[in-house]
Amino acid sequence: IAGASCLACRRSAAAPRPPRWYPILLVWAIIVTVAWLDIIATEAVSLVRTLGGIAGMSSALIGITVQAWGNSVGDLVADTVAARANPKMAIATCFGSPMLNDLIGLGVALTVATIARPGLRIEVSLSMELYVAWGFLYASLLTSLAAYCMYGGRLPRRLAYVLFGLYGMLLVTQVALIAI
């Protein structure tokens, strides 16, 4: 099957326009890419969770550090490129991308879980680390909003330092909570 597919692709590649089945190939490529990303992400999360368990780190601390950093690298690159061309778009992306991840990611995961097991009751226990993380998230959002309003949409460079400081305080607070 693979050889026949390769031969069909090779013969149609010389054509001046894409073959009729080209959209099917694109959809299949997206499906395979998503499957590979799912497999790699599952293994990476398992590895980080295992290493964190060996080191005695809480899952909340692992989530706000290692996994958050790994999850944010793509956003950092995209936002940096967008900021060069259109700073307003970069700012909107900083807030829109995590919101999309939260709403779609959590929504799809919970929908699939409840469809797979009707009547499933999902219980979540929230730790003090998560409440502290939410507090710092709200503080950073309110700080950004206040700066946006105060400076008429032109965010000063020192806002970045303030936000970096908030994140540093979050990490120190989280480590202190774990040590208690």
C-alpha cells in the first residue's frame, strides 16, 4: 500500500496542478501529525512526572515550571515574531493562546471523558499551590491591564520586569509552600 501511494504521489507530482485527492492527503497529514504529537507529549509528561516523583516535587510545581516552560516555547517564538511585525497582535496572542488552550483543551478532554464513560463524575482536588498560582495569574493580568490603561496602550519596558518579578515571586512562593 505504501509503495503504491508513493508511486501515485510521484506520478501526480509532475502535474501542473495538485491532484484531486490532495485535500485528503492534507487531512491525513494533519491527523498523523496530531497522533505523533499526542504520543510524544504523553511520553514527555510521563517522564517529567516520574523524574519529579523521584525528586519529591509536587505535581503542581512541576506543572508551573517544567511543563509550563515546555508548553510556552512555541508561544514565545510566535509572540516574538508577531511583536516585530505587529505589537498589538503579539499582546492579543499572549492572552488569546493560553485562553484557547484552556477552553478548547479542557473542554475537549472533559467531553471525550464524559462521552467515553457516561455518568462519570470528575473530582478534582485543588492544592494550595494552585490557589497561589491563580493569585499570581490574577495579579499579572490586573497589572498588565492597569499598565495598558495608564499608558494608553503603549506598554513600558518596565512592565516586563514587573511581570518577570511576579513570576520569580511565584516560583519562590511555590518552593516555600512545598518545603512547609
